[in-house]
Amino acid sequence: MSLSSAAEAAPRSLAEPFRTRRTFAIISHPDAGKTTLTERLLSAAGAIQSAGAVRGKAGGRSTRSDWMEMEQKRGISITSSVMTFDYDGLTLNLLDTPGHSDFSEDTYRTLTAVDAAIMVIDAAKGIEAQTLKLFEVCRLRDIPIITFINKVDREGLAPLDLIDEIQSKLALDLTPVLWPIGQGVDFRGYLDLLEKRVVNPQGKPIAEYDAIEDLLDNAALVEDPVFMTALENLEMATAMLPGFDLATFHAGHLSPVLFGSALKGIGVAELLRTLGEWGPEPRPQPAIPAPIEPSDKKVTGFVFKVQANMDANHRDRIAFVRLCSGTFTRGMRLKNVRSGKDMAVSNPMFFFGNDRELADSAVAGDIVGIPNHGTLSVGDTLTEGANINVTGIPNFAPEIIRRVRLGDHMKTKQMAKALSDLSEEGVTQVFRRMVGADWIVGVVGQLQLEVLSSRIEKEYGVPITFESLNYEVARWIESDEPAELARFISAQKMNIAEDRTGAPVFLAQNAWWADRAKQDFPKIRFLTTKERH
Ligand code: G4P
């Protein structure tokens, strides 16, 4: 491993303001320590006074009833907020993602708005289901990942075993930055391979070196078998793993790995340093007709999230926009490419959890919240007039499909409005079958249904319930041969619906029928995701 090459990673030019932005998310399985790490990072950067100041954790450990209560008070994803803070001359935008797996769709979209991710892994558990899922989303866009192996203050799997597991399960190369000396009760501190020093559990450097072998002259260290084992393991890791390479990291193929403890604040400052020094600046955004370069002069951005009722006092609706290029200033007129309509953005906001302030200007990488009354939907692209569409903000095929039953038939209109609003927010997908007048909703998790009915009742005064339909699978259908698509639609008339954009969707009783249709109509593509615009 060439640690020297790591230390020599060239500092990048900060001349253009967007180059100082680091926009990232933390991904993890519930309970791995994401909330604790978020607090520690904010506190290490001086953004909050003490750990414990940021709360709002939903899903995860809290019970369902807790969650529903919070949800009703503050809107759907109270955890999915933005925290913007300064660190070492940089502006860091941390996009929080809800931990509850029922809201993975929301999480996926949030990940379209980041340039890097910190993957938190519990040292005792290794790669868990949700980590794997989220990692796969990052991989779709080759998002660079920094790995933080948490809870070294407790007994866990051996460092080499963890590295082996991550490499094989994720097919991702790792390169160590912080190496633990012992674990659990034997935890003696760590080697900071970048600064070339040994640090004790209190964060105090106790030895420095040029080459690792120099440490063998340090009698106090060499006497300790725990230290010697750590050194041997590091040697093996060094022989086995590639050295750090900035380009490979930025391409999403190599992950710097730090062992630490969020709870004890071990390795947190170094994590911040790794993100600041190596973390990518805003990356080009995939778009049609061409990718958007952050250095492009004209403003572009896209809505990755819409959140209603963030503030119980104002029944507001905030569209979170990730800027992709240009310098946005308050009052600017931007065009929503989907609707073709211009809007004056007079009250853009920056967020820190639930606190907000007016945003006077923002650049690529920044996240601004735009209050609106339904003009902006998830997936919308905003420009200074150009017809550009950001891509890669998908809808996922729903896993639960239900017919909506209205308690009061006088309220059909309100229900239609509610479903349309909430589908624009990305809370649910709404389908209308070609035959019949049913309203059908599709979601990825059961909890989403509960949230849906509770919000529709509370915000629109319409009581609804859901009825099972004989469908388990939904697939968007496409074909290069329109006649073939028409043939399929006519053969399956009863099972074809339209989504909110009018795109045809095939509803199948179960996976077997979906498969059968695929075999019978090989010229049709049955898609599990669809771009939102
Ligand atoms: P999450 O957001 O990923 O779901 O995890 P969270 O930070 O809430 O942490 C989950 C549990 O793991 C918490 O304990 C937390 O204190 C603990 N934890 C986080 N980091 C570390 C660490 O570095 N070492 C150790 N030993 N524990 C850690 P809890 O008992 O479930 O909750 P709490 O009562 O402590 O809040």
C-alpha cells in the first residue's frame, strides 16, 4: 500500500465557489450508528455545541406509534432533512436519509442529489441488508464511498475479516486510513496512516513514524501484544489491498476505510478530514441532451424531494432542489422544464435540520428549499430557460398495490386532488386502469400506506381505506415497436393502467404471470424503474 501517495493527494483548486462544496449522505443499516455519527460530525465541525443536539430520528429504534405521531406533526420524512455547515473553508451539505426501509424510495432519490456517501458499518455485524441495498444505489451512479467501521470500542469481527467481507460482498476495493489497535476492552487506539502517527483512545498522538517499521523501535508499543497483533494485521492488509488513488476513489471503485467509534468520538475528526480533503467536489449531473457540468454558467437544478408540513405552524410545502450549475441568486426566475412555466424564486431557503434561513445565493452542490403550492414535483428540472432534463431520478415499481376506497362519495374531487398532490411529492404512485374508474395506489412499504391514509384524512379531510387487488406486480411497459405495444395492451386491457404521466403500466397477479407475459411478448420491455419526468 502506498500511503505516501495517499498523503500526497493533490489539493484541489478552490478558486470557483462550487469547488468548496461537499454534498454527501450517510448510509447504513438501522442501529449501525448513523444518528450518533451525524451528531459527532456536526459537533467536530463546530456546527452544534454538543452531541445530542440533533434529533429527529425516525424508524430505526422508535416504535411505529412514535413514528406516526412524529410523522403527523412534521410531515413524512422528518429525518430526511439537510444540514449545511462549514468546515475548514468548505461548505458541507449533509443530506439525511430516513432509516426505515419502507421509505427506501425516498432514500434512493436523496442519493441522486449527493456526490459522496459515508457508509457506516457496525463492526460486530458487518454488511447488513439495508447497507447492501443502499450501496447498490450508490453503485448505480458510481458515488464515491468512505467506509466508517463503527463501534470498535466493543467486541466485533476482526478487521481483516471485515475488510474481506466488505470487499467480497460489495465488490469494492478498500484502502485503510485508520487502523484499530485492539477492539472492545482491548482497544488501545489507532494508527492514523495518513498523518503517520499512533493515537490513543483519548485522541492524543503518542508516537509518530516515517515508515511503519520505525515503530518497532518504540519499546512501550512493542511490549504490548495487542499492538503487535494490530501491526501484523496491518502488514497483511497492506500486502493485500491497493494503495489510495484519488481518481479511483472518485470513480467509485476504491473506498478509504476508517475504524472508529461514533459514540466515543474516535476517528470522527479524521473522517471529516478524509471527506474534506479527498471528498469529491460537485460532479457532472446526468441529463438530456447532455450532462450538466458544475462549471456551466447558467443555473440548473432538480427537485429530489418534496416535503409538506415541515413546520406545523405554516402548512407549507418545500421542494428541495440540488443545484447542478451556475450561481443562483434570490429572486431569480427559473423555468420548470416539465410544465414549461417560469417561476420567480423569491424565498429560497437553506436548512439546518428544521431550522431555515433565506438563501441569497447558492452554487452547484448546494441544496435550497423552495416553498411552493404544488408547482414543483420530484424529478422536475429548473433552468434559466434551456430545455434540459436531469435523468436518474426514478420511480420504483411498487411492491404493494391497493384500490383506494372512499368513505364519503361526495369527496371524490378532494380525494383526486390529495392523491395527485401526494404522488407529486413522491409519497405514493397513483394508477388509473384503462377499464373502470378505480383509483389505485402503489407503494414500496406497508408503513407508506398508513402514512398516506393518515395524511389524506388530516390534510384533505377525506377518510379513505385500502382494498386488496388481485395484483402483486407492476411493470412499466415500453417497446421500440408501437404496434407490438398496442397488441399487448389490447390483449391485456383489464390489467393495464396509466401512471400519473400517462405511461402504460402492466399489473400482474404475481411474478409468474409477469414472467409469462415477458416470454409471450419478447419485444416489450417490462421495467421496474421509470424516470420521473
Ligand atoms: P442509527 O441512527 O444508525 O439507527 O444508530 P444510532 O446512532 O441511533 O445508534 C444505535 C445504537 O448504537 C445506540 O445505542 C448508540 O448509542 C449505539 N452506538 C452508536 N455508535 C456507537 C459506538 O461507536 N460504540 C458503541 N458501543 N455504541 C454505539 P442504543 O442503546 O440503541 O441507544 P441509546 O440509548 O444509546 O441512544
